[in-house]
Amino acid sequence: MLLALFTLAACSGSPDTAVLRVANQKGSTRAMMEAAGVLKDAPYRIEWSEFPAAQPLMEAVGGGAADLGLAGDAPFIFAYQSGAPVKAVGALATAGNPRDALGVIVRKGSPIRSVGDLVGKTVTTTRGSIGHHILLQALERAKIPADHVKVTFLAPADAKAAFDNGTVDAWAIWPPYISVAIKEGARTVVDARDYELPVSFEVAHAAAIAPKAALMRDFLQREAKALDWARAHPDAFAQVLARETGLPLDIARASFDRNNRISVPIDGGIVEHERVIAKRFEAAGLITAKRPIGEAFDTNVGKGLFQSLAAN
């Protein structure tokens, strides 16, 4: 049926419906799906675009430069509540509860040992990122007002430079950057495993969902198969990841172990979790959470997906 849809689209003179433009964070979806070989027989063309972090990726999807892209829940909700025309059509959850998958880190020898020690200090992260959110979550649990910590917003490459040269005291960050920093001697003072690891979403430009729903559903199914393959072949995937990113093989493997995910349905628990994230960002004065969270999700694209995966 899917192939018939694409054939019909080609004959009707609408080539865009046979192309899925996918935004990719380097070392993420594309590397895994190509390594698993799940795209070889796809009856549509994928146009990939590469981004260093979720924020610029969300800007591309929200601006219509890409149809679909994988991002953490915090940047997705941040973009949605900022007015971006985006909806989540698929969800991925971290498998297990890995240590150092996301957190706030300090340099070797730093006197900072706890969340309380961050008061009056400078922490760098990317605005609206999962790193930004875990910092806010940790401050909230410790009953420390968000403005008692100075946050400097930088892209990951610039944040690493600031962290390495001592311009900032701490860095709220995720894989693979956290894996590199820990290997270089950094220490985690806030570990997301002690809070709640983020969900990731395949986020679509709202206007692309209707004309490309069949493509997106097929892509989600292939992505789920690739995730299964990566869990079964972690060393093989780490080798591909190392080649694509230039990371040392041990760092690539550590990054996979800390970012091993599975496809999950978008259910009421996930929606409620995102509602809490929106309230947290709003309490910090970063957004006005006026858009209904329930409208941030389109479950029709993935409807029945998990039953079909089980059948396979």
C-alpha cells in the first residue's frame, strides 16, 4: 500500500511527497539507520541535514526547512511553547537507567560537589536543551531559585571550550559530549538518572504531517528496527558512530551505552511528563506555556505501529 501511494504521487506530478527531509543530530539517527541497513529498500528518498544540537534542529523543523527530526523532550516543548508549528509523531525512551547519560559536570579538582555548591557559579548549556532542563530540575528539587545560578547559553562546541579553559564553572550536557568530558577527567555533580531521563521525540513540521504521514510512519518503523539492531550489535554500531563523528571508538561505545533508546508509544504518562517540563520552564521565566500540551502530539502517524512491530 505504501509503495502504491508513492507511485501515485509520482504520477500526479507531486515529487515532494516522495521525499522525506530529515534533520539529524550528528552521530544520531542517520548513523544508526545506515549502519543497520534499514533504509536500503525505502520507496522514497531521504534528504538529510546535519545539526550539532537540538536547538538549531528544532529551528529547521519549525521553520519548514525539514519535515522531521529527533530532539529531546525539553527542546521540543521549549520550541512548541515558543510558537513553533511542530508536533511530536513518535517517541523514544532511554533503555535502562545509565549513569552519566545527562547531567551537570565540573572539571577535575573543582570544589563543587553538590547542587547547592552551584549557587553563585556559572553554568553553561544550550538554551531550552535537555541540559538546561536537568539543571532547572536539580535546582527545583534543592529549593534553589533558578536565578541564584548564572547560566551562559552556548552551543556545545563553544561550551566545551569555555568549560575547558575555566571561563565557566560547570556544564549541563549530554552524549557524546559528556562522554568525552568524563574521559578527560570531568566529574558529574548532577546525574539525570537520579531525576528522570528525558524522552526523545521525532518532531514533525505540522504542515508536513498530512501529506507525508505514510512516509513518516514508514520511517518510524524502520527507526524502531534500527534501534533493535543497535542494541543487538553495540560494537558494530560504535564503529560506525566513530567513523561518522571522529570520536575515539571507546567514546563512541560509551555514548551508545549512555544513549541507548527504544521506541515507545506516546501515552498519557508521556504527555503529563511534558506538561511538567513546560511548567518548569515557565516558572523559570523562560516561556509562557499557553499552548495546550495535548495538542503538541499527533498519535495518528504511529497508530498501530507497535502492534505491527510485534507482528514482525
